[in-house]
Amino acid sequence: MINCDISIARKFIQDDEYLKARKKADTALDHLKNKTGPGSEWLGWRDLLADPNDAELEKIGSLGEEIRAKADVFIVCGIGGSYLGAKAVIDALSPHFGSNGPEILYAGHHIGGKYLEQLLNYLKQPKENGEPKRIYVNVISKSGSTLETALAFRMLRELLEEMYGEGASEHIICTTSKEGGLLNKLIEQKGYRKFIIPDNVGGRYSVLTPVGLLPIAVAGIDIRTLFYGAVSAYNSYEENAEDLLEYAALRNAIHESGKTIDVFATFEPELTSLGGWIQQLLGESEGKEGKGIFPTVATFSTDLHSIGQFIQQGKRSLMETFIIVEKPFSKLQVNKLEGNDDELNYLAGKSFHEINTKAREGTTEAHSEGDVPIVRVSLPALNEENIGQLIYFFELLTGIFVYSLEVNPFNQPGVEDYKKAMYRLLGK
Ligand code: PA5
């Protein structure tokens, strides 16, 4: 199970402040369990773990297999909650270089013309053997009308129609709401295959629905183990959510103390995208009504050579959450070098995991002495089960913490403002 250690950060908070925040966390958890808080119609991310739909997992898994067998390139076309969860899991559990399945690419997550143009050109280029690439697109949009996604999908669709003619619809899978939205109209017209995003699950809570699970399955990751990892976390926290209540209370007390930034930092580069998912989950949930701790992401030790200086000595407005993997994934070791001309023989025989662990322990010591409260969230190992557990851990933390701020964790009214201004400027 996920281990959450708040002991370092707890020293920064007085007992009475902590106890006040703890009461709020307890009330918040009751709201989640009894569906009595604002936005309780969006608690489907809990329901789907309480009552797993094995048939749906099976269906997604077998389409994932089919696409893995047929595709050279699989494009995840979505933005925000419609792609960040899939990317987080795929990056965490796939090799850094090379893969034995289709190349996974992303589109529709911004409006950068250079990126899209180069993507389209890349897709048009034949393979080394001269044959055209076999391309599959999964367009993911709950509303079915998000501009970034819709625009990229229009361009991709045109390309697929050019390449495969009538057969293009075989290469397109849509993940959207049951009804409504422009994407559903297209599905009807063109006969695309479709997966449904449950009405009661919001975008950033949807990684364990077809939104995240289909791309994750195409990447060759065992979605059943991932999903049931989350189910085990759900069952365990229904019994006893002490760790999460403590963490949420602490974060709330830190919020009250005036700290405004939480740096989600990992020493494992493959977890950087997971940080991006946590950032969206918390940021879009808590950042309302002038409240919230701004979640940001860092990869150490890389970023210790950039924002590390600020964290150590800049404005004291920060806390940190370290995402830690206990069991080494790699056994890579430092060899003893004849002559020791780079003077690194003092590390000979040590694994990179051991050296990285010392870097983390040293950073923990330095940053906490520099007045930065640190929370440590650890996975026993990097695998499907633990990542599934971690997903639910952060979803539940978000629900508890944001309800403790007396904010609705499940809407995002502020996101509409840029859209309104942009559409006006575009003459929509
Ligand atoms: O969490 C959310 O609800 C948002 O980040 C959405 O996922 C994002 O705006 C994309 O929306 P849609 O899936 O409707 O295209």
C-alpha cells in the first residue's frame, strides 16, 4: 500500500491548528461517503471502484490488444483530464526508450501549429519498408466540443480519410459522453467505435474509465491490475483513511499558515507526468474562491539545479510533496575505474538507486532545515498495482482536502473565462 509520512511537515504546525484542520478533514470525508457535499453528483470515480465493471475492462483490454497488433502509431487526442491520466500511467510504466507496441503520440492538448504540422507530416511518411503507417486515433472529449481537441481531430480525420478512404472509420475510436456534444453527432454519421465516459465522473477524475484505460491498454500495460490496485486502495480507505485524513489536515493547516505553493517532486524521471496529473487534479479542484495551494511539479535532482535555489532560500511560501519509489527498478551500478581519474571510485559498488536515495535524503534534510515542510508519499515499487493505488490515494486526498477548504472539488468555473475571451476574439 501507499505510505504517507507527514512527520517532517507536522513539526511546522502547532497542535491546536492541526486539530482544527483535522476536524474539517473528518467532516469532508463524511461528505464524500454520504454524498452530502457540493458537487456530490460527480462522485462516480468512487462508485466505479465500489462496483467494478469487469465486462467493460475486458472490452477495453481486448480493443487495446487489437490495436497493439494492428497499429504502428496510436494517437491520444485530448486535453486536460482527457489525456493527463493516460500519459501519467504510460510514462510511469513504459520503457524510456523503444517499445514493443505502437508508438504512442499525443495531439489536441494545445494549439501549436508547428507541432501539429510536423505530426501530420510524420504520420504521412511511409515506414522504412515503404508501406504506409498504420495509424489509429483515440479522440477523447467529454463535452465533445473542446476547441484544442476538436481542431486536432479535424486535421487527423482528414489525414486518415486521405490515407484509408472509407476504411478510415475503422481507425478512429471516440471516448465521450453517452449523449450530446458534436462528437456524438460525428459518431452517428461516420459509425466510429465509441466508449462512454460516465456522466458522474469529471475529466480529471476519469483516468480509470475508458478515457485513461484504452490508451493505457494500447501501451501494453495491464489495466486490470491497475484498476484493481485502485479498488484495493478504495476498500482499504473505506475501512481506515487515517493517512489521508492526516495529510489533508496537514495541507489545510499549511494553507492556513499562508504557504501558497506545493512542489510535487520526484527523484524518478518516469514519474514527472504523474506529477502533471496530480497538478491538474488538485489545481483544478482546489483553486477557486481565492483559495488553494498552487500545485507545481519538479523532477529532482534535475530541478535542484534550477529551482532548487529558490526552494532552499527564496520566499518562504512553499511546501513539498515527494513521490518516492522504495524498491529499485534498475540494478545499474557504478564500476571501480582503474586510475580513478574522475575521482568517483568512492561510489564504486553502489547502485544508482542507492545514490539517488542519498540525494533524496540529503535534499530532505537541506530543504526542511531551509523551512520547507515536506510530505513523503511512497510506493513500494513501480508497477500497475501500486500506480492504481496511488491514483485513488490522490483522488481521495483531493476530495477530502478541497471539501475541507469548503470548496466544490468537482467543478471548474474559471476555465470558461479564457474560452469566452478566446471565442470572442476568434469571432465564434
Ligand atoms: O478536468 C476537467 O474536467 C477538464 O480538465 C477537462 O478534462 C478538459 O477541459 C477537457 O474537456 P473535454 O474532455 O470535455 O474535452
